[in-house]
Amino acid sequence: MTNGTSKEPALLRIAGWADSVGLDNGDHAWIAEDAFVDILACMAAGVGEPVTERLIDAFGESGRGQSVILFTNATSAPATAALVNATAAHATELDDWDNATEAHMSAVIVPALLAVSEPRRTSGAALIDAFLIGLEVGMICGEAINPGHLYGGWHPTSTIGSLAAAAACARLLGLDEARMAHAISLATTNAGLKCQVGTMAKPMFAGTAAQCGVQSALMAAAGITASLDALDGPNGVEAIRSSGQTGGFDEALQGLYRSRWIDRFALNRKPYPTCGIVHRPIDGIVSLMTEHCLRSRDIAQVDVRLSQIEHDYCGISRPANVDEARFSVAFGVARTIADGRPPVGRLVPGMLKDDAYRTALDKVHVGIHENPSEGEHYPPVRVEIALPDGRSVQTSVPFAKGWPENPLSRADIHEKFRVNAGAVLGDSGAANLLDALKDLRNAPMLEEVLRLSCPVSAPRSRRS
């Protein structure tokens, strides 16, 4: 085992740390169990999305193997199953994210691990251990290269997600320190650009990252090597992708053997099928409509104020399709006004066409904070409703429902699972799978859990 000094490449320091971590996950196991429940709920919601169905069509003949494409009756080779399952997990924007990576690590790591583990009679405890290692490697890398990485046009779900998935799969495969380092290095070949946000390619950030992670770990297991300077060398990730706006790996790794990253960076879970930036405006409009007993006809106009960063990402005023709607604050607020409740589950094209939504959308204005608090990355979102009689009501939303400061309960996560998995498996099938996932740490083998994810008959297409 490497001891971790500043003279060693960051890859060896990280791999040495991972090699030193024992299998006793103590109080952290429940985090992984909740992540598996949450991400399988997202997969169930996303399996009927056009991008997922077309991936299955594209690789149906060429990717046969033992790994299950969840919530279908199809199987594929491990890397292809990881690609499809992770794309499904990310397709509806229901998946969690964290403040270190600014990305969707669980949607990448969980499908990658499921694809690698299934042919190997893996236990639930080993799966949880590998998930936590992968998640923390992702957080380490995120802390080292963000925010410059994110602001430089990269999407960390693809880039950092590949590294996290490679580390998780390497752990599950039992690779030693050196081979884990090479697995992570091989995963630096994956890239994702934010220009794809709002297109069908965006969910594939998670898919290609999971696929890359699986392939990288399997290649390293077979003896393929790569540069050990891939993270902090002259032409490595930090130098090329951080835009100079970062503390770098040396700073991020100072506390490597003293604490766990998961204790510092909790997961933000999502109740709504949109980008996380849309959630605080939705929560604000829900709060005002509930407190003042308002319905759509009682609202003359809505003004939402965000930070410049949030507006740049989710300021689409009139989304043309579902892919754009997931990144539109205006859509999330208008849909909530029209329905009297936030959207849950999948978004479908009809949600952009009905008269109630269009009427509500005409009332919504999304702008930028005039005087944001200095130093605040995401200042509180302000939501103001103008009433027909000239009065107005307003609120400020610092934390979205699902953020660590305002977390979803386990009951909330389980209900999210029942709603989304129930649409594919039926209520009893979803209940059986949920029971198995809630006790994942004690599952002797994963095959039984995955068997419960297969519908009795293949789900019909849900493209409408």
C-alpha cells in the first residue's frame, strides 16, 4: 500500500487510500442503500424515454450478454448494460447530485456496479462498499477541479463520473492499488460537453460514463496500463480541465486519511423530474400557492429571480420539447401552477401542449437577481406572485426540498420508488423489489434482487 505523500501522483495517493479502507461501512451503509433505491426509481422512470428505447434498439443485436437491462426483459454485455441503465437513470433528471462533483454520481456508479457484479455472484455488502468508494473518489476529484471544470464547459457527470465508476468497479473486482490507479487513468479518456444540455445526448453523459467506468476497470484487470500522471500531471485532468479555478489535487488530498468525503458532501435527492436548479422555484410557487390558497386563475403574474449561473443553465423561457423542459424554470413553475402540484415521474410531450400550461406559462417571468449577495454560489431564489387586485406575495427559498438542509425522508424516497417502479412492475412487483433493496447490505447475492426488476411482460413503449 502507498502511504500517500505529496511527491506521489494523485492517482497513486487516491488508489492507496482506497486500498486502505476496510469493508466495515458502519453508518454509511444506509446512504448507499438509499442511493440504490433512488436510482432504481430513476431507471424505472427513464426506461421508457425515447433515448433509452433507441439505445436498446441500437445495441439489441450486438450487445447480448448476461447483464440485465433493468425494468425490461433484455440482457446485454456488461458495458452495454451500464450504458443503457445509466442513461435511463439520468434521462428524467430525477437522479441525485452532490456539491463536490456538481454532478450525478449515483446515476453513473450504480448501473456500472450492477453490470459488473451480476455475472460474479456479488453480495449486497460488497456492492455497498464499492459504491461508497466510487462516490468518494468522485467527490475527491470534484473538490480538486471544480468549479473551474464545470464553468469551463465540461459536464462532470460524464468526466468525473467516469473516474468514480472506474474506481467503484475496480473495488468490486478486487483490483490492487496499482490496477485501480490504471483503471481511473483509463477512464480519463471520457468527456462530456455542456453544449449537449437540453438534447437527447445529455442523459448519455451518465450512460457513457458508466460504460467507460466498466470498460476501464475490466481493461485494468486484464493488465492494460495508462499514465499515472493523468490527474495532476502537466497534461492531466487538473491542468487541462480545471481552467485554473481550483485548489487542485494537492489541496483536496490533504485530509485523505483523516475523514470521509461523504461526511462533508451529502447527496441532494430530487422529488421532481427536472434539473436541480428548477427545484427551488417550484418549491417557492408551491409554498405561496399553499399558504395563500391560490389557484391558477388567482395569479396575474409570477416573477422568479435566480443567480446568473442558474439563469444561464435553466433560463429557457419557452421550451420546445421535453428535453428542454427539464432545464426550464419557466416550465417547472408554469406546470406547477397549471396542475396545482409539482410534476413527478416522467415528463411527456403532452405536458407542453395543453391550454392550462400555456396560459400559466404566459404569466411566468424568470430573471436574474439585481443585487446577489457577494460570495454566494447559489443565493436564495426569490419568487413573487402578483395578484389580480394589485397586491403581491413573495417568498425566498434558500434550500430546495431534497437538499441536505431540507432532506427527503426515507419514506419520501420509498414513495418515489413505488410511484416510478410501480408504473413498470405493478404495485406488488414494486413492493417486492423495494423490500429487497431496503435490506441490500444483507443480500447474499445480487441475482435475486435483479430478477425482481424484470416485468412479467415487457413494458409497452411509453413515447406518447
